[in-house]
Amino acid sequence: MTAELLIQADKLQKNFGKLAAIQQLSLHVSAGEIYGLVGPDGAGKTTTLRLLCGALLPDAGKATICQYDVNHQTEQARAQIGYLPQRFSLYEDLTVMENLRFFAEVRGLPTAEWYPHCLKTLEFVGLAEFSGRLAGHLSGGMKQKLGLAAALVHRPRTLLLDEPTTGVDPVTRQDFWQLIIHLVGEEGVAVLISTPYMDEAARCQRVGFLRNGQLLAEGTPSELRFRLDDRILELRGAPLPLLRSICQADQDVEDSQMFGDLIHLRVRPGTIPQVMQRLQQHIPTQGAQLTTLRPSAPQLEDVFIAFLQPDPTPNQPAGEANHE
């Protein structure tokens, strides 16, 4: 049985003067699904989320939330949305519970409805013991959890999360994702999340790569990684800057990136054996030491970097990876 589509964008277009911020963008997110939107700064991720929640009006195209047209049935659509922007506006001189009360009453919820739900929500996000603490005295990670609690105060069916874990510590990032996964698995919430972290993108059922306001490709993480299958080499040795310079001079090496103590090379299709042979012969003659050179499974970071190149298609036309 096909899951219900809860978030839909159909050929959205948004211009700011002469800048085409969003160009013919279409995507959908089903109940019980996490969709990750990734791309460089300025790609249009925040604009996309603002269009979907009705904070911005599109110049063309249509957005629907739970079958409600965001532009023409705005209040009905917003009632289904939990939105957490990059900079969540807390009232720092109010307590945690007072903040939730404010957001609940803005939604028009009676006390008998919002209060018991907020108690459960604070327990869920791990803030129950801090309900009386001033929001201004919370850590950055706790503020993000309060932001999530505020987004959940009216029991939305969809969540729009704009880089919610940026700047928080790794433990809080892990906690935050466990909360999201629980909401999706237990309550069937549809989540659209923008993130700069590829390890977070790998947690999503589907991922969309956005650049210059265009959705270049989408698919499951495994489908996207498959685009660079048999095109990544892993290299170790010393000194790394010299090794990278030598590799970049090879005719079949499209890109090289340092990841800690190793280098990932992206090569032209079908050239791994030739590149390996040339580098094994050439590197020792250039005063560098080669420790390891072997084919490697592509990571989402490799795909992301490939999409930032002038030709955004690592292996096949955008959109072909989505076989669902």
C-alpha cells in the first residue's frame, strides 16, 4: 500500500529581483518518511522550506501540505506543519513551559488540550526537568530541543526542519535524530530536513541535491552513491598535499579531496586500472611516499562534491536515480 503524500512541491519558482532562487522545483514526502535536502550555502534550501510553510509566496508553481494548498488554504495547511527555522525565536525571559504555552495559545489550543500534551512532549525531548528554567539559560542544544517541542505542540503531521543541528554538539545531534526517527516510525510524521552534514543525509530515506535553486537529483542514499560506483580511489601516503598535487595532474582524475589522513580521487568512468598503474609508477619518482592505493566505495560526500562541479551529473541525468 502506497503511503500518503503529505508534503508536495510542484514546479515551484521564486525570484528575488533578477536572482532565480528556486527554479521549477518538484519534490514529495510521504507519511513516515524523512527527506533530506542538501546543498551548498545559497542553494535555496531555506527558501524552499519557507515556500512550503507559506512564509514566502511562490512566483509560480504550487505547494500542498496534507492535500491543502499552502497559498489558498493557508491556515488549514499551517495547522499540519511543525516548522523549525535555523534561528528559532525563543522568549528568553520566559520559562520552557511558558514558551510552549505561548506557542500553544497562538495556535488557539485550550489549556486542557495543550498542557498534558506539552508535558509529554517535554518528556519526549528530554526537557521535563527543565520546564521551569528560563529559556535564556538553556544551552544551544537544549534550545533546539525546545524549538522542536514548540513545533510539535499542535501535533503536526509534517515537520519542516531547517538545519536543526547546526552548531550543536555531537551527542545532542544524535539525541535530536533519535527523536526525529521516533516521530517518523511511531507517529507516521513526514519530515523534510535540510542539513549540511552528509552523515545526517545518510539517515534519510531519500535525499535531494539542490544547487542554484535547482533539484539536480534525488534518490535513496544507496542510489545516489551508485552514481559514482567504480569511480573512487582511496589513497594514503605522505606528504598529502604533494600526493594530491600529483594526482590532480593525471589526465583521468576529475577531482581529489582530502578526508583526514587519506585522499579520495574521483576518476573518469572505466579508468581505475589505468590511473592506479600510472600513479603507482609516477608517485615515487616525485619524492612522495605511497602507502595505499585502492578502489573505494563512494560516500555521500563524494557525490555531494561531484554535484558542485561545473557538470553536476556524475554519471547519469539528474532524476534517474529515483526508481521508487
